[in-house]
Amino acid sequence: MTLETKKSKFIELGKFLSQFSSVENPSRYEILGNDLFFDECLNLIALSQSHNGWYTPEQVCFAFQSWSKALTQEKLDQWLSAYDFTDRQPKTVALILAGNIPLVGFHDFLSVLISGHRVMVKTSSNDQHLLPFIAKYLIHIAPEFKDKITFVEGKLEGFDAVIATGSNNTARYFEFYFKDKPSIIRKNRNSVAILSGKETAQQLEALGEDIFRYFGLGCRNVSKLFVPKDYSFVPFFEAIFKYKEVIEYEKYANNYDYNKAVFLMSNFKLLDNGFLTLKEDSGFGSPISSVFYEYYEKIEAVLQRLDDENEHIQCIVSNFPKHYSIPFGHTQSPELWDYADNVDTISFLLNIN
């Protein structure tokens, strides 16, 4: 398959995914494969929460919508125009995927196939249905993909390179086990927001999206706030009140009750609005239903610290003129060229020997 042909198939996938939202799902007759896959996708969305309690229909549909917006001719062209795909020998690339949020491994899956390689996928036990369904759809509209996509349940064998995502503990295992293979090993990372105290109500409301989307389970979810000395959290709590319904979800509520109790039994001082706790803490990784915060006096010191500890940081949200800052409300809508851990996946894939 030529690069342009592969692009066209992923564009068709984007059109297919665009039909599914948490509001309404009108079937469009011109979409390839709708006769076979539209109802099956609706059923998959409905059943996702039974497969993984965090995968509510709303969250799965958000993931589908995000990818549908990314898989366009314009964005694929912009992403891939910087690379030379000619004269590349196809390899087999193993993917060991996480399952913390829906389709978290799709970018790696897309990157391997678009680079002309074969993909061997080991899904997380928490996300065993979404990507295989998408692969089945792709193979239907482009049978050439059939010999390039394999899902495995047991031991990975016969691969040339690997991209593995896991915790800091599993990363040590991956680094040892795959030491003789070209690899990208991803570890725990967290995202932070730097506030100046001059944010608008709309920006703080958008920050709530960065915090609560996927219930805070993603590495792109903001889990830490840097705030100026004497910062008032009243405008922040007022702005995020629209997300109060998150506490009605049982798994989130259980985490909120448990983590709040642990904090209080340890005599930690908390700020609490009934569905989110704020704890002053120097760490980056807060538990579900909680966000850490830290005061600063000079913004330069914060920026320097984030540079020094960049291996722990996935995203930075702020209004400050930092070249890698993300606008409020955009952490869970990355562009195709916003690589996880700032590792250029396409360059890695094009240089496998």
C-alpha cells in the first residue's frame, strides 16, 4: 500500500468514528462499512463499561470523537510531511499497550501501520475490545492490512522492535526484557497547570476538562497546580462546579471517599468542594479525585523545576509564554504530532534496522 492509500483508509476510519457521540448517533449512508459495523459499534460502546468500569459511553465516545477530528487529510498531511517513507524495509513492531483510558494505544498502532510496518499488539486486560474492533473495520475497508495486524494474548515472539507502556515498575522489567531490541519504553508521567491568578472563568472551567476527562486516569490529565503565593481557590472551585456530576459515578465516588479519608486520617490539610480535594504537596502524581497544589513566588523557579524534572512531565497547561505550554482545556485533544513523552515515534519507526 502506498502512503496515500494508507492515509485514505485512516481518513475513512475517522469518518466512521465521527458518527458516534454521547448525544446522538445518526448513521450516514456514505460511510464505508456502516452496513456491517455501525450497529456493532453502538453495541461495543454500550458494553464497554461492563468490560472496564471506567469506560463509560460518554468517555468512549469522547475518544472516538477526538480521533475522528485527528484523522483528516489536512492533519495527516501536516503530520507526515516532515518524514521520508521511501525505501523502508517492513519490520514487525510489538506494542504492549496500557488500558487506563479508551484507545490510549491507538497513536502507536496508527504510527506503525502508516510507517509501513507490521504491528503485533498485546492489549491491556483493561482495554481488550476497542482496538481489535477498529482493526477489524480497517481490514474490512482495506484487506491489505490483514497480514499487517496481529493481536496476541501470550508471549510476544518474532518481532523486530517494541513500544511498551506501563508503570515505572513494569518499565524496569521492559528495559531488561527488551534490552536487545530497538524500543520505546514509556513510564509514569503526569501533567501540571501553572496558574497566575489572572485566568478567566472560562479558562478555569476549561481546566476542569483537563482534570476530570477520563476521571483523571490519563497521563495528560492535570494532577498538579502551581499557584502564586496567597492564591485564592474560590474562582477555581466556582469555575469547575459544572463537573460536579462526576461524584455521581460510583467508582469515582469510592475513590473520592477513600482518598479523602486517608488524607484526613493523616492530618493533612485539605481544600474540598464535595467532589474534588486539593492537597498541598510537592509531588506530581495525585490520586483519583484529588489534585495536588504548590505555591510559588517566582515563575522562573517553577519553569526551571519543570525543565529539570521533565522526565516526569507529560503536559504543561498555562498562559505563560513557554514554548511547550498547552492552552486550558486541550490536554485530552492532542494533535498527531504531539508525541507521548516527547519521543518522535515515526522517526523511531523509520530507523529500525
